[in-house]
Amino acid sequence: MNTKILLALALIIVIACSAIFVGLQYQADSVIPADKDTLFQLAAFNTFSTGKYAGLMPYNELEKHGDFGIGTLEGLDGEMIALDGEFYHIPSSGPPVKVEPTQTAPYATVTYFEADRTYNVAGFNYTQLKSYLDGQLDTSKDVIYAIKLSGTYEYAQTRSPQKQIEPYPNLTQALKTQAVFNLSQFAGTAVGFWFPASMDGVDYAGYHIHLITDDRTAGGHLLDCIISNATVEVDIINSYRLVLP
Amino acid sequence: MNTKILLALALIIVIACSAIFVGLQYQADSVIPADKDTLFQLAAFNTFSTGKYAGLMPYNELEKHGDFGIGTLEGLDGEMIALDGEFYHIPSSGPPVKVEPTQTAPYATVTYFEADRTYNVAGFNYTQLKSYLDGQLDTSKDVIYAIKLSGTYEYAQTRSPQKQIEPYPNLTQALKTQAVFNLSQFAGTAVGFWFPASMDGVDYAGYHIHLITDDRTAGGHLLDCIISNATVEVDIINSYRLVLP
């Protein structure tokens, strides 16, 4: 075989090899969109809530399963909110800080947020917001709704639990010493989920929403609010993955 | 650039390209084992049991998620048992038949079975078997146990529900007309799962086992048994995927 033939053969192999590479890359990518419509949950809620607050997964692992979600940190140390791939810790002392990659979660629910529906709301308190969403969404259906609420608030009341020490009390006991924050006149984003009744236990049925201000100075688990004007985006999720640690 | 340099460059690209190919193949393969240790569930049990018996997924799709498991067919038409990649329908009329690929399931739980533990049992009835397994397995832990029981039986009582017609009654009502089979002196395999208390609702807590005889002439949902001699294999599963149709 002369050099020219060898060269031609080598080039053919390069082209074939590139085609395989592109094919595999497509295959690898095609795994991600399916996974992106999945709610990933670390630990069953009812087990966590008995006082299982030991860290089970580092945040640099958790963030591979979503860019949006809620949870807490080892020891029930405050609230966690994930928004656009940024994970924040809202401790009981108040001001949010970025979660360190090696910090761990005992419980979290995350997904890749992609809005399927959008609504505009104004003047609602939290009860009115939930009633409004109950009317818009099919709450008789066995699906999970991820909810993102971006806008301006006249008022919000949030909470953050104090970090617990072992032996860990159950969630009801632990929340007796929670910090409660009253926020007024701010822009912010709320992130959370609605779970169907059939999932009560692994998670809990109904709405569970955390909030952070746009200036990242305050936030927490949403207890009440008065919305001035906000956009509600909803991601309809019908695939659920639970990791039982 | 002369031909020799071109040839050398081409060969370097081929080698680099092959390395990437091997790397991607490893990545692609590594997705499969993780998925193989997942319990895949179609529909939440508590919703299914209210009378949601419409077919939600064809069996040729379901079988992509496991080679082992249990379920039923559209209309609560009998019991389904999957063993070594073969899916059987055990109708209320008795003799098992292979499930057709286009037949659909309203509810099913499947996995790829890989034994983590093995036990030998003899002389147990179903209650004694469950007590024995409760003692061997950590039932305080939030994991799912897939259970495979192969051996000889002195006796077994199984059931299979009659196919329902719309409007579908709930499961309790529907099972009032179930067929009950009494089998004696046979070799067979039982297939099923144990779910932790935290998962009651999406599935139900405790043991749920179906059976088929080695000669494939009888089977059903296991109600009782007397085991002559059997091997119990257990697959410990800590990843759970629920599809909410």
C-alpha cells in the first residue's frame, strides 16, 4: 500500500470516527431532556420529618439533578432555595448565602425548570394565590407542578429553622424555635412545588414554597404574602425519582 | 506540509478520536447500571386503587424498565408477573399466557433483578416467611426490597381479579369477584417487593408478591403458601422512579 492510499484510509477513518462521535454525543444529550422533566427527590419527606437531618448528599451532587428547587441543610440548618442553578442557604440568622459545594442536604426536591404555563397575578395573599392556582391547574390529576413566582411583593412572612443538634427532634418540635421574618415592599422570586394527594408520605400533598428577594438579602419558607404583581410560571412534571439513602 | 506529516497527523486524530469514542461509550454504559438498580413504577398505587384501570403504558414500553416485577392489565384484568424478562398474564380464568407487547398496564412495578442477598427457607407458611424476612432485612430502613422466591411448595393460595368494566369500581369492590386458586405440590417462583412505610400511598407498605408455577400452568397474587424448600433472593433498591401518567 502506498502512502496516498494510507492517507486516504486514515481520512476515511477520521470521518467515520467523527460521525460516530456526533452520534454518541446526540445520544448522550438525548438522555438529558428526559431527565430534565423529572422531579428529583432526596429522601422521603415523612422519614426526614421524624428527625433524619444527617447530611445525605453533597450539594455538588444534588445540583446535577436540577437547577431549581427547595430543601434544607444538614441538621435542618435553615432553608435552601435553588434558582437558575444557584443554590442559596437561608439560615435562621436571616441573610442568604451561597451553598458551598461540599455542604450536604438531608432532604431536597429539585428539577430543571421549564415553564409549561404562565399566569399573571396581582393583589393576592398566599391563600388567594393557592385558591387561584387550584382553579387553573388540574389538582385532581396525578402530576407534580413546579411553581416559580417572580415579581413584586407588598409583604411576605417567611421562616427558617434553627440548626438542630443530635439527638434530632422531629420536624414539629424543631420548628418551635424557627426564626420568622417579615419582609415588606420588595422584588423577589418564590420557588416550590405542588404534590398530588397520592404522594403524601414520600412528599406531602399540596404547596411547598420557598422565597428569596432579588437583592438576595432575605428569604425563607413562605408562610404568607401579599403579592403586588407577579408572573407565575408552572412546569408540569409527570416523572418522579426518589433516592432512598 | 508533506504527505508523511499529513499521514502522521491523520493517525494522531484517529487515535484521539478512538479515545473519545471509548470515553463516551463508558459514559453511555455507566447510565445503564444506575437505572438497573431502580424500581420503576407505573402510576401511584392509591390512585390506581380508586379504580383507575385504563391502560397507561404498553408492555413493550414497560419491559424497557425491568425484567422482573408485578402488575396487572387494562381493566384490572388479572395479575401480571415478570420473570427473567418474560411477562405473563394470569387471568381470572386461571392458566397464565404471555402478555402481548401491545397490551397495556394501568399499574406495574418492575426492576432489573440482581440478587444482593440469598437465604434458604423450608416449611414456612406466608406469615412465617414474612416474619423471617422481617428479621433478616432492615425494615426500619428506607429502601425497597425486590424478592424472588424459587423452589418447591406444598401448597399455595393465589388470586386473580376479574376484568372490570367501566365505570370502574375501586379495588376493594373489584376484588369481591376475584378468582381464588388452590395449588398443591408444585415447583414455582414468586416475585414481588417490600416497600417501606414512608412509601405507603405511592405504593403500599409491606410485602406484595405474585407467583407462577415452573410449568406455567397456574399462578396469581400470593394469598398464602406452605413452602417445602426454597431459595429467597433479595435485591436491595434505593432508587425509585414513578411515572405519573
